[in-house]
Amino acid sequence: MEKLAIYLYIAKKTWHSQGSILGTGETDMPDINIKLYYLLIIVIALMVLIIIYSKTNENIGNKREVNAFKGMLICFMIYTCVDLRLLFDDFYTLLPRVVVLFIMGTGFLAMSGACYYWLAYVLSGSSYKSKNVAMILAQIPMAIVAMLVYSPLYTVVYEVTDVPTFKPAMMLVVFLDYIYLICATVISLRKYFREKHKLERGKYLAQIFYILFYTVSGWIMGYFLNIPTIELCMMPVVLKLFIDLQDSRIYTDALTQLDNRRRISEYIDKELLTCSVEKPLTLIMIDIDFFKSVNDVLGHDVGDEVLVSFSKALSNLTSTKYARAARWGGDEFIVAGKEAGLVDDFRERLTQELEKESNLNFIPMFSVGSYTCISSEISVKRALAVADTELYKDKAEQHRNELQFQSMLKSLKKR
């Protein structure tokens, strides 16, 4: 490590003494060409960020996810604009001191903001009930950074003469940024080890490596202070996150955030290939009874709340099992997995989860049909048809309580 630091130091000295990007030693590249190279990096970074920002909306993610990602993009855009200072050799003496200090402080705060929004992004896909409180508390480190860099206390962080000189309190700013990164990494690690499906594990693994972006770029910037290194490290990370968001939309139901029909079909098809008596695949079809009546009597907004709450209950029911929950279409859902005892007491366990949903004023009625595949010879279509047949047998039983349920809906409407 010490040798590498020495090599980097020598490289830095060579860069500034020769003024050459290629460092061939044959011809010295004029300083203005280096500045144009910096400008090209900054302009490309800004263009990429602006284009991705314009394409980021709730069609590719839930509201929390999208807002957090957009927050990161804005912070990176601000920091990239701050790096325009690198185009001027006399930047720190060219402008009034108060303007220089404001620009420097904004750069520090932009990076803290990017770390904050990264934690918000990771939490947006979590089911932690206290995540709203967590995000309020998470604003404290960023507030401390703002107080340090936008007040006379900045002198304990850095000093500006011809070039900036960092003071010991700079480590405090770095530490506060890493609070966000470490918390986000711990959450991603936890989800990685709990998740049993390769596709999801890959997403969480990518989130874990996100911390390396800040570590590596910060380390490089420590040696090459006057080079736009953040932009070079940032662009591939932002592009990867954007692609992950788009990929997740292909397989996710927009309203409920569960798997959609396409993804669960692919999952069932894959699991059937290794299906056996020792490793049976259980399919459970669930249909919300009298859902049209819910929409007609209480309104479509309440109907959407029922679908979302029902989905959360199914997600909680399968979160620690080798199983997936999906919205099959309309008010119909499906759970599939090779977890032993997945179908045992399913109705009772789902009812218990629904009772925990605070957004519901009533427990929706539902029908259940299941089928356990013990042979890889059966087709997906046939397996689902058998489960669907069992579903309609149960639906016939549940519809005996139609008058009682309709009466309950009408009483709720009068409140």
C-alpha cells in the first residue's frame, strides 16, 4: 500500500510538471489542452446526468425510489458544476473569498447529500416500519456538515490560500458521509443474505459495491486533487443504477410492487425443471372476493388500497421463505415456492398479516386454491389450471357469505 501511494505521488508530480495526459515525454501538451480535457469530462458528465434525470419517473420505480435516485442525480450535478473550478488555475484568488468558500462548501455538502440519498434509495426498497423515522434522523449528519462548511467553523475543515489545505476536522466530514454508506451497506448485506433468489441477490450485491465508488474516487482525489475524478467514477455507477431500475420495472407490478405475471411465470417454469417428490413446487392462487363491490361501494381509491395492503401481506408472508408472491392480474395473486409447509394454514396466516395492515378498515374476503407439483413432466399451464380449479371450489364456499360482506361494505360507506 505504501509503495502504491509513492507511485501515485510520483505520477501526480509528473502530471503537473509535464502537463501531459499521455506522459510520453516527447511533447508537452499545453496547459490549455488539459483544461479542455477537463471541460470535456465535466460536460459529458452533466449531459449524462441531465438525460438520465429527464428519463427518471414513477414508471421505472416507486415514488420513494425515484425521489431518492433523482436526489442523487441532483447532488452529482451540483458537484460536477462545482468542479468547473478546475478550469481556472487561479480560481481560489480570482473570485471574492466569500464566493470561493460558498462554492467549496457546496461541493462538500453535495457529496454528503449524495450519500444521504443513497441511504434513502436503499431504504426505499425495504419493508422497515420505522424507515420514515430513520430518514428524519439521517438528516442530522448532513446538517452537521452544512454547519461546518457554511459557517466560520470551516477553518477547522479546510483553509484556502492559493490552494485548499485540509485540516483534521475533514476526517469528521468523511466520517459523517460514511455513516450513510455503512448503514446502506449493512441494510443491503442483510437483504442479500436473506434473499434466496439469484436475481434479487444480484441487485443487493450491486448495492453493496456502491460503497467502493466513494472509497476509490475519494482515495484517487486525495492524490489528484485538481482532476475531475468524481465524474469519471460516478458515471458508470449512475448508469448501472438506472439500468437496474428499468430492469426491475420489467418484472414488477407498478401498483403493488410485487412480481408481475411475466416474472412469476418465468420463475415457475424454471423451478418446475427441478421439481420432484423430494423438492415439490407449491402453487397457491389467491383471489380477492367481491372486489368489484369494494370498488362500486367504497370507490376505486379504496380498491387500490386493498390491493396494495393485500400485496404487502403476501410479501410479508413470503419474505423469509423460498417462495415468491406475484400479482397475476386484476384482483388475483399467486404464491409459488419450494418451501416445506408453504400451503399449511395459509388462509389463517394471510388473515393475520391483513389484520396488521393499518390502512385497511376491514379484512377483505379471499379464496385460495393450491396445487403441489412433484414431477418436472407437468407443464406450467397444467399446474396453474389445477390450482385455479381448486380456487373456484373455495370461491363457491366463500360466496355463501356474500350478503354479510355486502352489508359490512354499506355500513362502512355510511361512516
